[in-house]
Amino acid sequence: MTRIIPIIALLWLLVSPLMAQSLIKQADHQFDQLAYTKAIELYEQALTKQTSMSEADRMDVKAKLGYSYQQTRDMPNAERVYHDLVSGKELPAEYTKCYLFYAQALASNGKYKEAQEAYDKYGNMQTGDKRAPSFSKLYRDVNALTKNAGSYKVEFLSMNTRRAEFSPVMYKEGLVFVSAGTGGNGIKRVFKWNNTPFLDLYYLPDTKTLRGSKASSLGGSKVSAKRVRTQLIRPLGSDDFTAPTANDTKTVGFYGGNNISLGYEDQPISESDRFSRTLNTKYHEGPATFTKDGSRVIFTRNNFNEGQYRKSSDGVNKLKLYTATQTSGIWSKAEELPFNSDEYSTGHPALSKDDQLLYFSSDRPGGMGGTDIYVSKWMNGKWSEPVNLGKEVNTKGNELFPFVDEKGNIYFSSDGRPGLGDLDIFYAQLTPDGQQGLLSRNLGEPLNSPKDDFGIVTDGNRMAGYFSSNRKNGGADDDVYRFTRDGALYPCRELTVSVTDADSKQPLANTSVAMDNAVNDKQKQLKTDSEGLVRICLDVDSDFKFLASHEGYVESKVGFSTKDLSDDQPSRLEIPLSKPKEVAEATAMTTLRGRVTTQTDKMPIAGVKVVLVNECDGNSQETTTGPDGSYEFAVKPGCNYSLEAMKDNMGTTGSHITKEGTGSTDLTMFKKGDVIKIDNIYYNLNKANIRPDAAAELDKVVELMKKYPTMTIEMRSHTDSRATAKYNNTLSTNRAKSAVAYLKSKGIPAKRMVAKGYGESELLNKCKDGVNCIEEEHQQNRRTEIKILKLD
């Protein structure tokens, strides 16, 4: 007997590594098949049962186990496994992305400080993925995404069950959404990825039947049971049993190839019994969109049609877009859209309000990362070749679930932009042609949380709507939420006030800036930083005045308005300060000297008549400039003076000299063909309406036009290089027309003015497409000018 025990122990030592290798091999097979739930079970067994596993094998198993947990949205376990993997050692280069996945898991669990450190580590280990710095910056202070949380009320809806419900879309008087119900005949069909049922489209005919309960904010709260489903929700059709199969889901694969997820494939609900069985099949049916008359549907489905099940060359059944039409209450057979492919996924459709543009997600070749958002245009009875929405929307990560409102704002979810965790909902304004997105913004709390938030539908003012989230229970337990907005659409306007020396253009640090708010009559005292800047968030729908004062300079007051706010984009206000001119303290006469030059090349002008008016007593003096353009007057200190220059076929804006000595004695004169820049003309982002602060500057042009009644001008507007050239041309033309319309409203005849937009065609610096520039450099190119067309 004593000899048998050592023999048994020896056999166990020999057999145990073989068992572990068998478990790992089985787990890898399930992993490669995207069956992550089964892979998790096998990997955990291998780690538990085999203590003598090599360090290389253990590292590989942990990396795949962490990723499997992440794909099934079990972020606490994903964090646990990744923490064990990265702690106390430097991972080989091929495991660099594990730091990214660890950071994502930490953020999903609300651990932002730890996530920031993990993003820093990931950023230091590679240079190809530029996301790390922006995520790290946000996670140092996430308050930027919570400051407007009080404006929204979010409700958990009675339609939700213990299964997934998500991606609602308005249809008739109700909602079509995706749900993981059971198949026909009581047979449960299981999706291999995470052992959840396949998805179908469902229809809730009347949203008035929905009951809501208050939802918690960030992260939500655990609940023991979900509400009973609202009645009258009907599936598209019954489904037959089918064997499990590997399909794309919500996230992008890292190991095992390019198994891109398009998010949950939604199951739009059928309209009562009028939805046909032809839409729901035994595989996934996902997010849908309808034409405005409800006669056509476009929806996501696995690559399965007319009984044919197809895979890509790497063995994955991809997602495709299908369309069907309704005639006499019956849906036709589904047809594929022309840009589908067996080799990549296409899904998550969203039609523009005029039905002419179709937005969708795809991992098609040539994109910017995982899944990108594309747009196709309905032309000559067919959908055009898709166009990528560009870098202002798409990232190296995944962009999914697009939706477009009636004002041309696109909403989408992304894990490639800084957010509260997992998928966050973002929005961006589209260019007029709808084929490019502009600067994307995070919707913030409470519409976003550390978990997955996606599938939003709302109106142009974001007054109410629905969205999907797994914030209550995590994992694949997605629910539909309703939201209403009670407060401001945007929390405030971020404004940067820049104070500089008017002559040297150098920033003035430690400058006092007093801010007056006309609405509540409150004054706030601010100080510029070492770069001469003050950053402040202003209330909406308000007028402000800023008084900048610095020792040795003449104080300056500038107005700014947040009225008619149409976005929450940052603005910048420039306040140059001038040093006072030396004025003799004695009451005796002193000499005022100046020079007259041309507008364009600053060459001296001889023979110009210069008129000086003393505003104390109204007396005037005249003189003529010499060959070097110079002139001088004997003046009495302590009075304000105005200066004018006169010469045939030339004009000037003149100048004003205060009793303190501020103001320029040098005059410039313009002639036909000269271009004059108008300072401080600001517009709200992507808008052309004249703001109050811009109107004050245009009033100076009104005075100039009245001063020279025969002068005609071209009002010229320029943009920076951001957005497309076509869009910038349109925007600048509209701005120029708005400026001309304003001058006309002040009594200037329309025949004396021409409006023209130059877009980005006449940049003043290097900041063309593809060149990284700071905001101040872009600001130089956003300008308004007048060109003198006639001056008699």
C-alpha cells in the first residue's frame, strides 16, 4: 500500500498538465468561436486546476479570460483578471492592449483615478493609439460630464423585462425596439457569444401605456426583479429552433481576428399583426429605422436571407442591412442593401428626416478604427456608395447606433472618445449636405453612465426621448429608459478671455478682469493667469461686460452675449490693453504729431489734408502732410480730439484721442481695391446670425458707409480649415449675407453692398487641412473684412 500512493501521486503529476492543456485547448476553441461564456468557464478551470502552468501560458490565459469577461460586459471580473495580469510586472509588447482593456474596465466600474493611471501606462507603452491622453485628462476630473445632470429626468420603464430591451425607434404612435425573447413553441434559442437568446424586433403600439419609475444616476442601482412587461408588445413572428452560431455583437474582437461588434442588433417591434414573419427570423434582427410615412423599414440582421446562411472567409457570420416595404398592411420579403458584404458587418441604420440619407455603422475596410459611422445618399432610385463621416465623429475605437434629429444633429455611441465608461452617447452637428460631422460632444450624466449607453432617439431640442443602457444590472441586461429635459439644454458657455498688450501682443498676466452680468446685476472679480487668460463658464441667455485693468495701461471694457445660444462650444474674447500716451501736465500748449500711410503697404502719403477737432470747444485745425506723410498740431492738454484725413478717391476710418492720451495719431487711408479687416466679429459655432456683440462692430461700418455715401463694398467672410471646404464656403457666404442684411436694416442701400464667402480659401497662416493648430491660430483665419469696390 505504501508503494501505491507514490505511484498515484506520480501519475497525477503526469496527467494534470495534460488535463490543463486540454482545458486550455477547449477554451481557446470556444474563444475563437466567440463563445465567450463557455470560454470563461474553461479558462477559470484551467487556472484553478493547474498550478504548474508555464508563466507564458498563464499570461495568455488571463489575457483571454479578461477579454472574455469584457465581451460579456462582466466588468468587475474583467477588472479582477486584468489587475492580476498587469500587477507587479511589465507585460511583453504583444500584451500592451491589456492596459487599455484594464483602463476601460476600471472606468466601467467607476474607478476613474485608477483608470487614468492605466491609460497613462497604455499611452507610454505605444504611440499608435492617441486616445490615452484625452481619456487620462478627463479622468483627472469628470465634473465636466456631470455639470448639467440636473437638467434631465430619467425613468426606468415598465416595458423592461429580465431580458435585453434596447434601441427604441419611434413608429406610428408607439415604439419599435430590440428584445431577446424566447423562440416559438417555448424553445429557447441561445446566442453563443454570451448564452443569451437571439434578438428580434418588437412593437409597443402606444407609448401612453408606458409607466416609469425614477432611475438612479451614474451606474444605476441593482434591482432584484424588473417590472412586468407592458401589455400589447408583439413580436414580429415566431422563430424556430436553430443551433447556436457565432455572430458579431456589441464590441470589437481583439484576439481571434477582426470580429467587429455593431452593438446589440435591435429587434423593432411589429405593428400589431400587420408586421410579417418575413422580418424576424431564427437569427438576430437588430436596430431598425422607418421612413417618415412608415411604409419602408431598414433593419439589421445576420447574414441570413431566403434560407441561406453565409459566413466570411474567416468563418464569421457578419451583420447586414435589409429593407422591406409594407403594402396593404403586409411586409414584403426582406432585400439586402447594395453595400453589404459577406466579409464585414453593416448595421444600425438611421434615416434622415427627409429619408434621403441613410446612416449606419460598419467595420468595412478603410475606416478609422473598429466600427465607423457612414452615410449613403438615395440617388436615382438607389443608395450611393457610403461615405465615412470623418474624424470629428469616428475614432480608433467603435462608433455605433447613429440617430439623426430634424435639426441635423447626429447622435451616436462611442468607446473611442473620453466618456464615463463603456459606450457613451455623443452628438455632433452635421454639415448641410449631411455627409460630414463636426465637433463631437459627450451628452454627460445622467444620459451617460459608467456602463453602456446607446440607441438614443430624441427631438431637435432634446426635450424628451428614449435611450438604452445596462446601468442597472450590467452585462447584456439592457433596458429602455425615457428622459425629459426640465433645465437648460447647455449648462453654460465656456469662455476664454485673453488680455494682451495692444502693441507687443504679449499676454498680460495678473490682470484684473471685472465681469458684470446684466441679468442679476452681479459682478465677479477675476485675474488672468501666466498666459494672460481667464477661463469662465457663463450663464445662457445673458449679456455680459468685461472690464480689464492693469497697472500702466488704460482699462478697456468689452461686451459679450450668450443669447441665442445654439451650441455649447467654447468661445474666445480678445481684450488688448494700450499704454497711455504721454500728455504734458502743464496747461501750456503741446504738440500732437502723427503720420498718414496707405492701408495695404503702410507707405507714407503726401498732400493729405488732416483735420483736428477739439471736442472741448468744437474748434478745428487743418494741416497738410509732408513728403514723409507726417503732420503736427499745437493742442491744449485735457481735451478729447478727433482726427480725419482727406484726399481725393481715398477714405479713412479716422481716429479719436482722449484727454488721457489714448488713441492713435497715426492714420491709414484706403482706396478702391483695398481690404479692411473688421475686428471682433464673432458668430456662434456653425451659425450665421448676428450676435449683439458683433452688431456693435458692424455699427462702425454703418458710420463709415454714411461718411462716404458713394462708396460701395464687398462684405467678405472667412472660416478656418476645419470641416469640409464645401461646407465652409456655404457657412461663410451665409455669414457675409447676414452682415449685409444687418447693414441694410440700418439704412444702407443694398445696391452699395455685395456679400461673398471665401470659406477656407484665403488662410492667413499654415493651418490648412491636416495641420495641427492651436485655437488662437484658427481664430486668425475666422475673420470678416470689407473690400472697397468704389470710392469717388
